[in-house]
Amino acid sequence: MPTDLDDVERFIKRIGVGFISNTQRLITRRAKTRLPQGDAITSFINVTKRGVFPYFSTLGRIFLLFTNSFCTREHPANELEMDDMEQSRLRSLYGRNPTLDPNSAHRRIILSEDLSMATRTEVKQPYSEHADRFDFWDQVLATDSYSSGCHYWEIDVSQSRYCAVGVALNNLRRKGGNKQTRLGWNSESWCICKWFNDYIVMHNNVKTQLSLDVGPLKFGLFLDCEKGELTVFGDSQVLHVFKGNFSDSVKPALLFGLSGSAQFCSL
């Protein structure tokens, strides 16, 4: 039986968990527990039972479950980092390349030819009338919709000072300037907002301020429809985990408050 923390680390690595450095830090920070001398494996399992890794046995999805255990709204956003290996795994297993829906784009939004980038301008475009087009808020949805399975995509926001990225139910209202049509302000949408150097996550007009040392250049969104979770990443950090009912069809969504651009990254 292993008897020290190094043996615990080797044990963790052997079963496939790639979070050695985070394990050391988070066991002491979150569980407020230090592994005693002696039977370190038993001590580690006891910590596990108290909630540090409550879903430890589900190795196939250890990354998402690990982040969900720690990233609740009362925790600082920079407590947990995701290593490059795990980020690459999300991209390779669940990576998506959403395309923007021209019929939903507000007239102040210009879409790139490949429908991956949206640019907000001050000049309204001569788009035709359409039932799906937003007519007040500067928003656009993707054509892609998800109602089952797992999906991960990334959005480059480096060229925008004020924007929001997230998901919205397909039946989100498109007409009018009320809360029922704006991303994050209703029960049918979830988002993270970038306002210069401030970052807020929103759902149903409930706002949670995030504390970030450095503003992310891109956001990643991981949607697990069956589990009812939307995990928001900022570069290599887990920023927030939304809980919701994502069994109805939801679409990636963008909102702009000022001129700027946002682009879905190619995965």
C-alpha cells in the first residue's frame, strides 16, 4: 500500500487522471485536508468520499466531472486550470464548427462568407424580412442546434470589447426589445458577457460577476445535453458551469453591444 503523497500521485496517474498538480492544490484548498503520514491511499479515498472527487469512478468523463465538483458560483474563477491534453481531448471528441444563420442576423451584423464570423457595425444592412431575424438586439444564432449528446466549440472574442456568447433555445423570441429576446436575460438563454475588462455569466437575468486576472482571448463552451450542463471556459480556465434543461433544441448564440467581431474557431 502506498504511504506518501508521491505514491498517491503515481496511483492517480496510473488510473488515467491527468490532474496531478490540481489534485495536490485542491485537496488542501477545497477539502481543507492534508494527507497524513501512513496509509495515504486510504486517506485519499476518505477525502474522495467527503466530496473532493465525488464521481471519481467515472473515468471516461473524469474531466467534466472534476471541473463540476469545484466550479460553482462561489468559487474564484481562477481556482482550476485545464491542461492542454484535456483541452485537446474535448476538441477531438466533441469539437464542433457552428455556422451562423443569415436569417437570424440583426441588420447591424455582417457575416463572413464562410459564416464563421459576425461583425457588428453602425450601418444597417439591407437584409430581407424574416421571421427568425432579430429586429432590436444586435444578435445572431447559429444554424446548428443540439438536443442530445455532448458538443464543444470555441469563439474568438479578441476583437470585441462588448459581446456575449452562449446558447439559446430555438424558440427564443426574435422581435422586440424586451428581456424575452435578449441573450441571458430570460429562461431560454445562457451566456457569458464580456464588457471591456469585466466578465459576467447570465441566465434568466441572474448575473454572476467573475473575477479574472487576465481577460480570455477566446471562450469555449461544452454542452452536455443529457447531464444538463453548459461549461464555460476562458482560454485554459473553467469559468462557470450552468445547470439547465438542454433536452430541447439549443443553438450557439452571439450578442454585440458595441462594434467589433467574434468568430467561431475551426476545431
